[in-house]
Amino acid sequence: RKTYLDEDIDLLGIKVDRKINKNFYLSATALSAYRGSAGGYAVGLVGAGYIYNIDELYIGAELQVGAGGGGGVATGDALITQPEISLGYKINNNLSTEFKLAKVKANNGTLNTNVYSFGVRYKLYFLER
């Protein structure tokens, strides 16, 4: 960050995954800052991932690349990468919870930080044929 160096940024957004087969998927993510003195910071990412299922649990790994900027966040030329690992629990066939650990890094800016997220996943079948 360029300012408010000791303040965390909280992001809210949406992610859409498209399964390629049983384990591989493609993803698209859009996030925007809602807290942390970073008004105007937004991120758009695309990537691919792998999920390994163990009964109701699953573990995953994903790599996303994209652009992010604004809000005084030092993203340089805006190109960012975000590798991540996840652990999830399937509540039923459509609903699961998920915890992720990630690292977001700017290509030539000083942004280089850990990301922790918790989310709820819901399958929307109308997006599939």
C-alpha cells in the first residue's frame, strides 16, 4: 500500500467456476474493497484450479492472474498473481463452505501479501448444459 500501511483491506466479491472434468476447473473472480481506507480498489482475476475430493471434504489448489488497482494500493502496472490453497466441506450436493489461504503479488508494485478468506459455495446449474 502507498498509504495506511498498518490497516487491513477487506474485500467483497463474486467468483464463478466452470468445471472442465471431475477435478479441474476454470475460474473468474471480481472483488472490491469495502473497508480499510482503500476505496476504489478493485480486482479482476481469471485462472484454473484442481480439487481433490475426500468424502465430504475437499482440498484444492488454484492459480489466478489478472488486474488490480486503485485505492492507494501499490499494484504497479496492475498485473497481479494469486496462487491459493483451499479446504472445503460439502454440506450437501449444492452447498459447501470453504477456507482459503492465498498470496497476492503485484508484477512490479510493492503489493505482496497473504490473503485469508472464508466463503460459501452454491452450485448454480442453470449455467451448465
